[in-house]
Amino acid sequence: RCMAMHSAAILAAENRALKAANEKQKRKQERRRTYIGQEDALTIEEGIDRVRRANEEESRVVEVTEERPQKRAARQCSICGTVGHTARTCSQRTRNSS
């Protein structure tokens, strides 16, 4: 049961990482589609401003998608299933071994 929970946690972490990579790739593809038409001309200041805004937006998105630290689950006994202690300190273990 513990192994299944561990595997599920690993899969969830991999899933989050893949989703973040997928979002980054989508943003990159969308950014590539941006183009300036032949008749439109940009001044140097306008070009620099566009690049700066794109970089700011991307950095904001990266900050949001950074992984938050996970909370540890409460201790649970593998003998009796009670939350709050482990098998090493379980009262049923001491009763059964006596």
C-alpha cells in the first residue's frame, strides 16, 4: 500500500513536470507565430519594448508554474492504520509480541 502511494506521488510529480514543459513549449510556438507584416515597420524603441514585454510575461508565467514544496502526509501506522503514530510505536504491536 505504501509502495502504491509512493508510485502515485512520483507519477503526480512527473505529470506536473510534463505539463509545465508542455505549457512552455506551447508558449514558445505561439511566440514564433508573431510576425511583423511587410508594410509595418517598427522603430528601435518599439522593437525593444515588444521584446521587454514578452520577456516580462514569460518570467511571470514561469514564477507561477514553479513547483511549490509539498506537505508531508501525517504519520500512519502500517499495523492498525491509525494516523498519528508508526508501526514502531504501535500499541497493538506490543500486545501481539508479548
